[in-house]
Amino acid sequence: MNDVIRFGGRGNTEGIQQAEAVEAERGNVYCLVTTVCGVEFVTYYCRMAVFDAWGLRLVNPFRRVSVFKGGCDFADYLPKDLYVFSAARLEQIPQQEWMTRECY
């Protein structure tokens, strides 16, 4: 299992010649980790990603939405794929219960 996939950013991708798709193992998802001023943020989650020398594309990405009154968390899916051009990494993590509940 490849737990971490690093993307050096547009133009900083050594050894990547053509597009490559990666898919999380069953029961897992990828989380997108970006660094801003030395602080790491988990911004989105996905089950599949495609990367090449020009960018990283998250297929069907979602984020966590919390409802404070009901105490529930949901997966909020973006209407389109997400393209990342800056340095980031994907980490494979176990799927949690809130990731199976879609926000409408």
C-alpha cells in the first residue's frame, strides 16, 4: 500500500512522463494535504486522483461539513473535479463513517 503520494507542483515533477491514475484501496480514501507558511491543512478527500507533470486532478472530491445542531458530519461533494497546481501530497487514510453520508 502506497500511503503517501507527493506532488512537487507544476514544473517540479521529476520522473513523471505521462498521466497516471491512482485509486485508494477498498475502505480507504485519499486526503489532500497542502502547506501554507509551514502549516499543513487537509482540504479535500477523494477516492481517485490523476497526476502528470502539469497538475494533480482529484476525481469527485468532497469535504467535511458539520451540522452543530444535530451533531452530524456529512460529505459535501464538489460539482466538478478539482485541479491542483501547487505542491501538495495525498495521504491514504481509512474511510470514516461521515464519508458515507452525502450532504444534500
